Amino acid sequence: MAKRDPADPALAGWQRLSPWAMGLLLISGGASLLRQHLPLVAGAGAGLAMVERIGLREMALGGVLLLGAALLLSLAYYRRFRFRLDGDLLIICRGLLERREFKVAAEHVQQVEIHQPFYMRPFGLVQWQVETRAGEASRIALPGIRRDVAEALDRRLRPAWDAAKAASEPAEAAAEPARPVARLRYRITPGALVLHGLASRSVYVIAAMLSPLVRPLERWLHETLPQTTPPAWLPTSAPAAVALGMAALLLGLALLSVLAAWWRFHGYRLHDDGERQRQVSGLFNRREQVLMLSRLQVVEWVQTGLGRLLRRGYLVCHQFGAAGGAEAEARRFVVPGLGLADGRRLAGVFWPGLAMATPLARVEPLYRRVLFLRMLLALMAAALVGAWLLGGGVSVRLASLSVPALASAVAVGLAGFVALAALLAQLRWRALGWAREGEYLIVREGLLGQRTRLFPTGSLVAVEVQQSWLQRRRGVATLHLHLANGPVTLPYLRAEQANDLANRLLAGVEAEDSAPAPSVR
């Protein structure tokens, strides 16, 4: 029998999901299933409608039977789903046909998230999720519990060494000044939210999502425009009309990106509670995330090309076990709408002692030549593929040119490719830099946008020095830094510099590993 916890009455004994939550999850799950398989459902409905023996009464009766079966399954799932806290151990029992039990210790908790969709607000319910060191594969969710239960779980699943440290060092803890609870570190303003929508990568994501509509829209315009009279305010010249259309498209993408930023980060607040960093945001779907600094591995300062012009960026905090990819970035701990000063200040909050004031060192200029050759070959290959796809039209046009005109066209094209490749190689080489500031390493890379990784040397898993045949002849080497969430590469350093940096980083990692761990951990 579970023991009652006088400290948290909301967690006394076994707990169940709210009955309201099961009904809401049934409706939302059914709507999601219908939306994902809409063509299949529509086809099945059309097929049933064509059968003479099945009328509206039979279809309605089948729908009622399906709804009844779904309700019975939901009721059975609700009765078999329960959870409780046993000390600092969270136990979750669930399953319909197969009974499964999950156990999560507080010391293994990496991140806690609390979601409150708009349809759960009237009932005072939230969706609570916990992620362990194993990453997103180990994520466990309680899909509908009361907010007071979620807050009690949040308090109890803090790292266990906080309480142990206070118990083992009472004199030092008493001598330290009391830390304010949940200190507000950052609050986003409406102007910063609009700038974040413009400077974030949402524009590219939305453009990629809308790209399948380009061909149907082009076909519709080709069929509709010749039959309609254009309004008087439209320009008559083709270049002006194209420019107006491109401006409208960019304005629409920017508007959608700003709306997406308001949807996700409206009312964003970052609170500092010592070991825990907690953020709350969301317009309709309120989302609360908790970041454990003891689990933090890498902090990234990200600026897109437009963000550099607007002097705006955002921080992305990576923890142990975080999966890679752009889709996973939306689930990470993101601090949006930051200016340069706010970005440096909050980076110092996540990594105490980091000021980001050390000038970045560049890699060898030989890397710029290598980039130039790569860019030039890629551009020429893209031009050849494009000419092959266009087919005979390009061949006919080239054949109609005289020999001097053809030679001039080829020379102009090659000169353009060379100039563009040189510009891209210069931008890429200038963006790449690194610096070591105390126990932290700073690595920056990018082209138009830039991404700066900030991490302590103790987070390194492995260090590798690699030399190709060309690099050995030129006395340079590439340094590969392996972290738990992915590699970081410093190409074309001087060989002695790469070896010295690798030895220093490994010495720092070994010193940290050999240092005696505090007794509270």
C-alpha cells in the first residue's frame, strides 16, 4: 500500500487521470485521426453510400457502435492508468491489453514540460511530460491531471542532490544569502516577438510547407487569368507585376511567421530558480518547460541572415540525450527574441563565468581556397543539371549563337560562377571561428546566418585530430570534437595548434573526471 506524503497532500496514494481528460483526449484523438486519414475515411464513406442496402440509418447505427466501443476502451484505459510517488521514485502503471509499469527516479529527470491546451483550461487540467537522460525516447506523459498535482510532481522530481546538499552542509547553507524564489530573468515584449517572427527560421519552414501548393496555384492562374479582366490598380508591365507578386508573397510569409511566433511564444517569461530554469509561453496552448542546469550540455546562439541585420537571435539549450534535426528544435528549451546584450547575459546565466568577450580566432586561409573550389564545382554541376533538365530549349538557343557570342556567353557565365563562389567561400570562412574562455569553448559557423556553440570542455566525449594527404603537405589538421548530441568540427587549424588544443581539452576532461565528486551527488 502506498504511503501518504504529508508534504504534498495532492500526491497521497495512487493517483488517476481526470475523467474530464479522458473525454477531451477521446475527442482530440478522434479529430486528429480523422484529419490524418481524411482521404481514407472519405473513400470509405463514399463506398458505403454507393451500396444500396446500407442507408443513413445503418450508417448512423454503425457510428454509434464505433463511438460506444471507443468509450468502453477509453474507460478501460482510464481504470488501468494510475501513478504515484514512492519517495523520489515516480511509478506509472498503464496499458490496455498489456500491463506496463514505468519507474523514473528524480536524479534521472532531465526536463519537465507542462502543456495546457485551450480546451483544458476551463477544467483546470494540464498535460504533464517528463524526459530522462535517455532523451525523447524515454519521454513519459500524464495526458490529463490537475494543475496542483502537476506542480507537486514538479517540486518532488527536482534533482535529489539539492536537498542532500542543504542537509549535509547546514552551516554553509545558512551562511549563504537566501536566493529569491523564481527570479524573473527575461520577459519578451511585443516588439521583440514580432522581430523574432521575422528573424527566425519559421519563414523557411512555412515556405517549405506551402511549396506543394505552388503547382496547383500556377495551373489555376494559367487557366483563370486569361478569362478575367485585371483590376485597374494592377501594373500593366510584366516586370512590375512580377515584382508586385514577389513582394506580396514575401509579405504573406512574413505575416505567417509573425503569427506563428505569437502562437508559440506569446507571454514568454523565463524564471531562474537556482538549479532550475523555467519558461512559460503560448497564446492558446500554454506551455511550461523546466530545464535542469545539471543536465545542460550545449547552449547555441543562433542568428539567421535577417536576424543579423535586425541584430536579433535566440538561444537553444541542448541537454543530454537530445535528438538532432530541425523538428526536434521546436521541443527544445528555446529563449526567443533576444538582442545581442540579452543573449550574452542569458548565456552567462546558463554557463556561469562565460562573458563571450574573447575575440574569435579564424582557421587557416587555406580553408577558404578549399571552400572556393567546392563552391565552384557545386555551382557548375547545378548549372549542368539545370541545362539538362531544360532540354532542347537551351541547346537551340546556344546553337543559334555565333562563335564569338557563344564564347562571350561562356566566359560571362564562368566569371559569374567564379565571383559567386569566391563570395560564398569568403563569407563561410569569415563566419568560422573559435575561442577558449576559461573552461568553456566557443565555436561559430555559418554562411549568411550564424550558429555559435557554447559548451564546457567537460562535456566532450572524444577528441579526434584528422589529417588528409593535402593537409599533411600544408601542415594543417581538422579537429573533431564529439559531444553527446553531435559533433563539432574545427577544420584547417595549424597542426601543432590542433594537437595542442586537443591535448589541453583532453587534460581538462581527465582532470574533471578524476576530481572527487561531492558527496551529495
